[in-house]
Amino acid sequence: MCASKLAMIVLDGLRFDTGVSHMGYMHHLVEYGIAARFQVRSELPSLSRPLYEVLLTGTPVWKNGISSNQAVRLSHQESLFHLTRKNGMSNAAAAYCWVSELYNKAPFSPFHDRIQLNTDKPIQNGMFYWEDHYPDTHLFADANFLLNGYNPDFLYVHSMNIDDDGHKHTADSARYRNRVLAADSILANVLPAWIDAGYQIIVTADHGMTADGNHGGTSSADRDVPLFVISNLISPGIRDEAIPQLQVAPLACHLLGISPSKEMQPLNVGGLSKTSP
């Protein structure tokens, strides 16, 4: 496989149906044959920290042991950060502090761990925040700084404002829907330059959000999330079949041109192309 750069964006708490109805820019890319859209069924429990580990290691909770949001420890699995460094590639993350706790240092200290640059840890360059209302605009400015300043082969970006408004106002609220519109607008402002810089793009979510303003259960509102992919390794268009969330990490490896970890599932995603990135 030929290695290529990848930006993986996780919009925390974005449920599938709201992503379909309120992400106009991303669907513009789908309509014009630039992006593919999938439906993903999240792993259980449909909680944040366990699903961060799922997305980044491709392992289920029973295997990785990150079974709740209170599991504050380093991961025992080989993540996308580990794999990129193992393959001589660079990485960076602009993300919620729990990502730092999973892969660099636990527990997170806001006064010492917010900015981590040129480290020898799995996340090579990181900018982390710890308040759920940290503005998505600021987060993507952090990500843009890392992209332009460090040119990472793998850039991970994790925003929290959709999830934050979902908990405060429920998924059945104008605030939640408008926050999804705002995230889509941010993507419209940053993605063209990132694509021009040679990045393939993944946009997805960890879990959804219910009309009760929560998640963690087994309903479609809890579990179903979108997955958008921009890459010449994936044929564009809308895929009708739902794919398991455990496929996201091996998909990222495929786009990066590296072998998945031995714990990841074999890749089985429709629309794969044999074209090199």
C-alpha cells in the first residue's frame, strides 16, 4: 500500500439522522462525487471514552477494558497513533483531554498537559482542552495550527460542542440542530485547504444523542452516526448498508497505507478502490 496523509475528524454526539438533514456542505461533496457517506452503528456502551478507544484502536470494550467514562488510564491497545509512529509517520491531535489520557498521560493536568509538542509518546504533537464548551472554532484553529506547523501524516481532530448542546438541550432542540449546522460550516471553511494540502478526510462521530439529552443505550438515536470519507481509495456516493464502528480504525489504516494492528478486524467496507492515494 502507498502511504498518504489523513485527517480524521470526530464530531462528538452527532447522530446519523441529524447529520443527514443538517450537514449541507458535506452532502454537497457527496452530491458532486467527492465524498462517500456511510451509516455506522456504534459499539456498546454508547459512551464517549469507550468509543474513543474503539475508533482509535478498532477493538471492542470487552477486549480493551475501557468500559466507562470513568476508566481513567492509558490504553493497553495499539492505536492509530502507535501505528503511525511504528511505521515512521508523524501524527498530531487537537482533541478532548480524554484522548491524551488514553494515549499519552493519565490523569490529565490542565496546567501541564494542554500543549504537548515533539513528544516521544504515541501522540507526537497534541493540543488538548478539558471543557465541553471549548468552542469548535477554536478547536479547528488548533488543528489548523498543527497541520500547517507540523505537517502530520495523521491528524486527529475531536470536537465537543454538538455533544455539549445535546446534553444541555436534547437532540430534539434547535440548539442541537443549529450546532450541527455550525460544525458543517466550520468544515466548509477548513476542508478545501486541507484537501489541497494532500489530506484524505474522515468525518464521523462516536455516538448519537437522544431526545432525553443523553446516550449510552442501544437505540438508533444512541448508536447510529454518519461517516463521510473523501479519498480516491473510496468510491464516492451514498452507501445504503450500515457498517460496524470497529471498521473505522482499519479503514483509517487502509487510507494511511499501513497495516492494521493484529487486534483489528479485516477491512470490509463497500466502495473500496484499488487506486493508490
